[in-house]
Amino acid sequence: MDDLLSYRDQFPILGQSVYLINHSLGAMPARTAERLREYGETWARRGIRAWEEGWWEMPVTTGNKLAQLMGAPPGSVVMHQNVSVCQSLILSCFDLRGPRNRIVYESLNFPSVKYVYEQHARQAGAEIVEVPSEDGITVETERLLAAIDERTLLVPISHVIFRSAAIQDVAAIVEKAHRVGALVVLDVYQSVGTVPFSLTELGVDFATGGSVKWLCGGPGAGFLYVRPDLVQQFAPAATGWAAHRQPFAFAETMDYAADHHRFLTGTPAVPALYAAESGYDLLNEIGVARVRAKSQRQTSRLIELADARGWRVNSPRDPEQRGGSVIIDLPNGAGIVRELARRDILVDYRPGAGIRLGPHYFNTDEELEIVVSEIDQIVASGAAPARLTREA
């Protein structure tokens, strides 16, 4: 018996679609609509009083719910709009013109993260070292470790690689980085909510992520973790009045807050935080370890089904080395995804990777069989459109 299916009726879209795209946009909990109504009613009834009645502190109180999921202490996670903002804020703490200005990351890093570092490096003259992948699925850990040296300032890496769902050896990377005086920025976007981990135990210096995927929290709720003992070492240049020690004093000059508030910027995106919390609450109730056990079983089953049909799988075979999704590489993958969507079966396609399938704790085993059977039928019949006006 799959006891996690008791949560299935809390996700409205499951009543009308086969939803295996939780690695891209997690299904919305029904509670989210209630929370957004609460936001509207609070604004309508309480007006400006809502700021002092909870709104102002939501970037931290909402972050505390995420901290619980990530093995981090209360107060160590603050909310922002997205990962690009968080990574840019981290970079703004450093002078990239000094002798230690090398930035090392894997070639399979998420493009938005790479864009941030490339542009900052271009303007400041920092050096980017991109460690290549031999197979397009993983980056050899030893090769990444060899690239981290005494000139390295930052190592911004993905915990789970978005193209393949491969899990990287974060502990080894942190150990090498710290040994030579570098700092690690861990992007946990594709792991939080489906792969258990502890930021405290891993010892990473910064972590970023967002709520769009496995957290089922929707867009507009990114987050930043800063290792507590590092907080007062940094004065972010990307800042705003919410980072001030006394924001409502409206002082003429910046005086940073002593705690993680110093990593805030301007007025918080309150509606997005209302929307995000329901997904966090459910995961804290369930426990990520239970989600992981089911995820490993279901992704292994997807690989078995793909193997039986001779399809190429661009994800690690070992479930301990694989995150929550499976990538299947078929000709005209984008067209297959478009045809699946027409049949109310929602997955996605990424160029250079393939068709991504991401079951979550509320998905049934039968849905795995359905999506593979439908792909089989589409391939056999040639029903997928050959050309698309945009990627699915």
C-alpha cells in the first residue's frame, strides 16, 4: 500500500491530468488557493497594519519552514524572488578584481546561474573555470576537485543536475574548497523536497533554490541560505532598506542588520510567500525521507520501462546517484512532449537532454505506465508534430 497517495486529493490538477512535470512546476496544493484568499482578505481588512502583523517578517518566517526541510537552523534562510537574484546578491559580497578571483563550476550547471557569474566576471575581470562533462550526464568529481585551487574564490554548483538528475558529491567538493580557502554556493533547486540533505552537515557556505519545483510552492519564492558563522563577514552591495538594522528609521546611510536580515533587499513579495508555504507545510508533515523512498522506486520503474523498449536513458542508473526525475532521449522529443500535452499528460523536454519525467509523492504507479505507453504509441504512430514554434 502506498500511504502517500492519501495526499493525492489535495492537488486539483491530478483530477484532470497525468502530472509528471514536478521537476519543472510542482502541482499546486489546494491549500494554496486558500492561502491566497487569506492574503487578499488580510490586505482588505487590515490594510497597512498587516506589515507589523506578519507581512514584514515573512521573508524570514517563511524561510524557517524551508530551513526545517534542509537541515538548517532557524533564521538562516531568507526569501527572494528567484535564484538569479540570490546568486547575484552573493556575488555582490566579493571583490572579483583581487588575486583570488577564480570561479569554478560544472559545465552542466543551470544556465541562469552561469549567466550571472559570466557577466559579473566579464565586468570585473574574474576568471571562470568550467569543468566539462564527458557524457552529458555527470561531471567527474575528481576533475572538479582538481580545478579548485588556492586562486579559487567561489564554487557555485548544482546539488542535482537539471539535465540528468545526477547527484553531485557535495561533501567532497566542500572539503576541497574549504581546504584551499574557497567558498561553496550550492544550488538545491532540483533536490530540496525530494532528496534529503542537511546544509549544516554538508557545511556549505551559501545555498540557493526556489519553490517552483518539488516544493510545490509556485513562482516568485526563491531563497538564500548563508552559513550562520559567516553572516557578519559580508556586506552585500545588492541591498535595500529591508537589510538595514533599523529599516523604519529611514536613515541616510546603510547600517546592516546583524543577522540574516542583512541579506534582504527591498519590500518582500508577500503574495508569493503566501502561495509558497502550503507546499512546504505538506513536505514538513510528510518528511523528505518518505518522499525519497517513493521517488527512488518510481524513477527506477521508469528506467525499467524505458529499457524494455530500448530507449536511451540520460540519467544515472544507481538510484543513490539520481535525483527525482528520469530523462529519456528519443528523436523529436519536443514533438512527443507537445503531443502528450494534447492528451493531458504533462512532462517536458530540454534540448541536449531529452524528455524529463518527474513523479512526486502524490503520483500513482499506474501513471508511470500510462505515460510510457502513450510515448510508445506516439513513437509508433508518428503522431508527434515534427516542428514546433517554441520548445515545450
